[in-house]
Amino acid sequence: MSSVRTDKEASTTLDDALKPTSRAVDGDAVVRALKPVTDGAPEAETTDGFHLVIDALKLNDIDTIFGLPGIPITDLTRMAQAEGMRVISFRHEQHAGNAAAAAGFLTQKPGICLTVSAPGFLNGLTALANATTNCFPMILISGSSEREIVDLQQGDYEEMDQLAIAKPLCKAAFRVLHAQDIGVGIARAIRSALSGRPGGVYLDLPAKLFAQTMDAAKGKASLIKVVDPAPRQIPAPDAVKRALDLLKGAKKPLILLGKGAAYAQADADIRALVEKTGIPYLPMSMAKGLLPDTHAQSAAAARSYVLQEADVVLLIGARLNWLLSHGKGKTWAEDKGAKQFIQIDIAPTEIDSNVAIAAPVIGDIGSCVAALLGGIDAKWAKPPAEWTGAIAERKDKNLSKMAVTLAARPSPMNFHSALSVIRDQVKARPDAIVVNEGANTLDFARSIVDMYEPRKRLDVGTWGIMGIGMGFAVAAAVVTDKPVIAIEGDSAFGFSGMEVETICRYNLPICIIVFNNNGVYRGTDVNASGTADVAPTVFVKNARYDKLMEAFGGVGVNATTADELQKALTEAVASRRPTLINAVIDETAGTESGRITSLNPATAKKK
Ligand code: ADP
Ligand code: TPW
């Protein structure tokens, strides 16, 4: 007999096997009774793998699944929906995975991505690896084919040793073979995703598991409600004292907030630490809004200056990776002498990863910041006025210069004129969530669009990965119900563009603005060979991305001026209708690779 089944065949089999008759005994719907095959004996209530997975997730307050159906998980999606979970079905697993990751970042609950075996699993894997890299908690759950056939490599339908492949790309990976172990499997996945440094977890569920049945009461008893999944980790008092002593002695202190600080949801204490110490701070891109970007102590508009000049830097949930030039070199004016770093992080092995850390403070950000705050009293001396004054001076100069650039209304639009419109809209709607990807579109938006509230900005993160746009936007809308503004380079948008159908299907309040400059980076590259092909970075000229949204019933607008963009964006945010604005941008604007030209071997050489 062939082991390949169509979806229809599979669900017919399941329909026969799983005839729901009555609901669970008690109010929390933990079990579902199935009609057992009986020979006159009293009917015992049974449950099955499908329902145990759903019940285990629900028991742990996980109410949403992002995924894409197919064998062997189609019925799982149907049953999850029937059992009251929100099931958001995507057009490609990578975007479902990205949605799960963003949901994890926003809620501190692991986002769930559900995929089919081999190809679906692999499509979800990029998102799982990206989530792990960014320290976002998510669980990729993939159906898989039969162990016996996979392990003997006998060519099963979508055969793949998924667990082995996932393992090096995530924080932890588990497989459940028996229905009675589902509770433990889900509990271990949740704990692994949330505890310590958050990250991605893979959970392998072979097809056979779903149809396994067991006694309903035993099944219910086998489920685990995870208690305290992200235990606080209190920093050692001597580590706190060391950090405070160093900070006290600083002449030019600086606080650097990273997305770990945004994730930690210790917003009030972080703000209090900044304000009580009076220390200037810099937010990394996804930490923007932890304090409003317009805050007097923000040194964002004097970034280069403070990174070079600071003598003691307090890192809160930020790694000294490439995004911070590894804590050395010209960016940090290394030739003027080494800085001293205090680093708050939950992962002890992060310390000294790039440069020596004088005062590590290991623990969760909430506890560490609270402990530091405990040492800041009324006698705390604020940083010298020479330091804060010098920063203010540079800030004012840069902001005035920027204001002039933003006020200009060139035709066609450039990045600045288009972004100034979005900047005003976000100021008017600080609760809106901004999703941002591209090269120039990313770099300019990060510095131009001020954020006012925590966790309102989602972007390409640690890898600088393209393709997070629509997945992140869908998650943001689903999880928060707030308006979402996705600021997308035209190349960046292309990675997940088909999900506009998903956005329309669920009628999500998402406004996508495609910065259309006809190509990757710019649209002006030429093919040096003289053949008919365009250059590798060039797209179809004057494409109308707005039509894509119209195809699925959303609102499409072609905006050629800042006024048109402003009108369309304001309407989109107010109406909450799925909208795509094709913002026509000068194709000569911007630079190759945006602001990271130094990492591009060709352009770095030319410089
Ligand atoms: P950014 O890119 O914004 O600089 P990173 O992703 O590089 O931020 O750094 C985030 C850091 O935050 C990681 O090293 C991670 O271990 C840490 N982190 C995440 N959550 C917490 C938490 N709750 N408490 C302490 N550290 C955390
Ligand atoms: C998964 C490489 C970095 S930025 C970018 C690419 C392809 C697109 C830039 O063009 P875009 O932006 O979006 O039109 P803009 O504002 O300059 O006009 N594949 C992946 N990730 C990355 N980072 C790349 C390729 C890349």
C-alpha cells in the first residue's frame, strides 16, 4: 500500500476515526470525547494526539497558531480553530514563522508556527533560526513522516530527519512519539523558548502521533501547566555594587538600550534608571520608544559623538555585535583609549564576547535594573554638564539640519520627504506599530521616524534579514489590534508580498508603504555586458505594487507626492482597512547597501 495520501483521503480516514460526540467533562474543555469502538462495554471517554496538542497549548494560555495547513497537520488547524484558538493561515511558512517570532517578542509568550513536513518545515526554519538569533521566543511545530521509514531512508512522503536538521539552528529541539508525552513535550518547548535567553524551539510531531488515542482523564492529567516559565534571575549584590561604582566614577557615561530591554517589559524601571541617573542614552532600533525618542536625554541625534566620547557604557539587553561595531574600532574611538563597559544580560556567556566587560551584571533585566535603581539615591551626582551640554549642542545642530531636509518637497519624492510624512503620522498615532525593512528605507526610517512607546518598532533585527515584513505586520495586528504601518523597500517587500492576501483575508489594519525606487537599493544600475538583461539589482520600472492589494479587495494607492502619501496614510490608519501605498521614490536616491556599505566588499574597496 502506498504511504502517500492526499489531504482528502487523510481527512476521510480521520473523519471515520475521530467522531466527536460530546464535549469534555469540565468547563475548561481539556478533553474531547471520541466515539470509541465498543462491543457493549461501557463507553470510556478517550482523547487523541490532535486534542492533546491543542489542550496543552491552551492550558498554557497560548491562543493563536500561525501556520500553513497540509498533511499531516490540516486537521490540527481545523480542530484548533474549532476549539477556540485563533488560526492564522499564511501563504508561505516563512512568514508564519516570522509572525510567530514577532508575537513572541511582543507578548513574552512563545509564538507558535505550525507547518507540514520536509518542505514546509524547511520554509519555517529560516524564521526559527532568525528568532533564535534575535532572542525571540517561538516554537516551530512541524508534522513529520513515520520514524521507521525516515530512519531507514525508505522514501516516505516528504521524508526528512527534521529534528537533526533543526537542532543546530535553534535553542532546543524535541520530538514526541507517544500521546501521553505531549504534555511534557509542549512544557519543555515552552520552558526552553522562554527561560534564560529567549529563542526558537523546534517540536517534531510525527503524523502517527496525532491519531493515537488514550483515556481522556489520563490524557488530561498528563498535561502540564508550566509554572514560572521565565524565572527571575536576581543579580549578585557584588556585581551590582561593581557596576554602580563604575557608573559613579564616570565622567561621560552612556546607557545603551537594546531589544532585550524592550522584550523584558521593565519599561517603568528602565525609564526611572535613565531619568534618575541623568545619563544620556542611545536606543538600538527595536528599543526605540522605550523612552520617547523626543526625550531630552536621548543622544540618538548625536550617536557618533557619544559612542566615540563615552568613558563608561552601560549596555542593557544589547550585544556588542556588528550592529555596534563589536565595541571597538573607529566607531568607539578605540585609539583614544578603551571604554569601560557594564553589561546587563541574562546570558553569562555573552560577556566578553567582543571586548572586555569590566562589570557584568547577570540576571533578568527587570531584576538587574531594579537592583541598580536601589543604589541610586538623592545624593546621586548627575553626569557633568560639560558632557550633557556637548551632547545637547550636537543634537540641536543635527536636528535643525534634519528639519530642513525633512521639510523639502522634491519631485519625485526622496526617502526623506516620504518618511517625514510617516514621521508625522506616527507622532499623531504613537500607538501604531511600525514594521521596517529594506536598506535605505530601513536606515533612513530608523533615524527619521520617532517612536514614542515601547515595542512599537519591529525590523530586520540582528541579521538584517529581508522578508520579515508581512509576517511581522500580521503578528503585530493580530496580537495588539493596533494599526500597523509597514515601511518597506520595494525589494524587501517582494520577499513576503504574497501575504497581502492574508492581510486582506483577515481584514487586518495594516498599511504597507512600498518605497518604490525600481530595484534593490536603487533602480539605476546598468548591465556592463551590453546584453539585453537588466542589471542584477534592477526591477521592472514603474511597477504598481498598489494593484497587488486591490487584487484581493484591499485599498491600493499610487502616491507620487508627499501630499498624496499623507492623505492615503492618514485614511488607512483611520479606516483600519488593508492598504498598500506605492510610494514613487526617485530611483537615484539612496546608496548601495544603505548605511552598511563598509560591509560590501566592492563598495568598501572603492571607499
Ligand atoms: P540589539 O540588537 O537591540 O542590540 P541584541 O539582540 O543584540 O539587541 O541583544 C539582546 C540581548 O538581550 C541578548 O544578549 C539577550 O540575552 C538579552 N536578553 C533578552 N531578554 C532578556 C531579559 N529578559 N533579561 C536580560 N537579558 C535579556
Ligand atoms: C534574506 C540582502 C539587504 S537589503 C536588500 C537586500 C536584497 C534590499 C534592498 O533594497 P530595497 O531597499 O528593499 O528596495 P532600498 O530602501 O535600499 O531601496 N536576502 C535576505 N536578506 C538580505 N539582507 C539580503 C538578501 C539585502
